[in-house]
Amino acid sequence: MPSWRGWCGLRRVLGSFAPQIVQTWLYHADFLGLLAQACGTRAALIWNLRCADMDLSRYRPLTARLVWVLARASGRPYCVIANSVAGQRHHQGLGYHPRRWAVIPNGFDVDKYHPDPAARARVCHALNLPPDTPLIGMIARVDPMKDHDTFLRAVARLRDLAPAAHCVLIGAGTESLAAHATALGVAIECICSVRARMSPPGCRHSASLR
């Protein structure tokens, strides 16, 4: 949750900028949008849902309570955007009843995000691997919704088909996955937490599979 100082700063920005639309991102920001609306912001409020079938029992109790509040206040925004029909249906089941729904699927710029042998060679060099090493990458913080467990289990199955492949994990907390990876049969040297050494955009291009 943001600090009181951050909230006061947000109010100042909204007051000086006077936007016509305020689009919030995820549950806590959606709640802040409600507060901004209650404080007199005249902008059209648009919420943004980015998940479906989220297991709230794996998060702090406050998050579940917040979703309960949002579901009952979901008639206040001008529109609620979901990135999938599944996400829309899930939140309808939670009690969401907005005036307007909009489903906008995630988009991917295939011209910008594509395998790049030169980028792979740079990443392999940083990891002390041969330049043609196949890389399997995942960029995500450790979080229940990111499901690193399924990713690592898939990598373990691929090891028989591509024994030279290496796994590159980028994100906060990925160092803690080493023991779990070893238990699944993914060798410890295949788990790499990449931070300041390489930027995520460059690592996206380096991966053979992601």
C-alpha cells in the first residue's frame, strides 16, 4: 500500500494536471482511484484487472478484504477493463458489476521482442556460458500468480530433450528458488538471478524460449 505522503502527492498531481481520464492498475491502485474520486476528482475513472482465478488465500488477508470492497464499489468507475474474458468472468463471480466492461487482450510487439543471437551471446558471456547455449528465460518476481513452480517443472522435462539448455530467471526473490529447482532435477548452475549486470529488455531478446 502507498504511504500517506505518496497519497498527498497524488492528490496534488491530480489537482494540478486535471486529467480527463484516470486509469488505475491492479487492486490497490483501483482503491486509490476510488479515494481520488471521492475527494472530488472529476476525471473518468477506469479500473484495470490483470488476473483471473487469483487464489487470494495465498496473499495477505488485507488483499481479500480489499477485493471485497472493490467488488461492491465496482459500479462507480466509468469502465472496468479486463485483459481476458476469463478475468472478466472471474470478477463477475466475485460480485463485480460495473456500468461498462471492456476486454483488451495483452498485446505483443513481435518486431520488438524476438530472439536475437547477438543478445544471447552477450548474456551467455555474462553467465560464462558458450555463446550458442540455448536459454530458457522467465522475467518475473517470485509471486504465487507468476507460478515459477510450473515453469521449473517444464524446464526439468525439457532437460532430456535439450541437455545444454540453461534457465535464466530474472526478478526479485528468484535466488530463493535454487533448492526447489534442485529437487525438481534442474541443476543449480542452471538457475541465474540477473540484476544489474543485464537489463530485462536485452535478456528478453537473448532467450530461445520464454
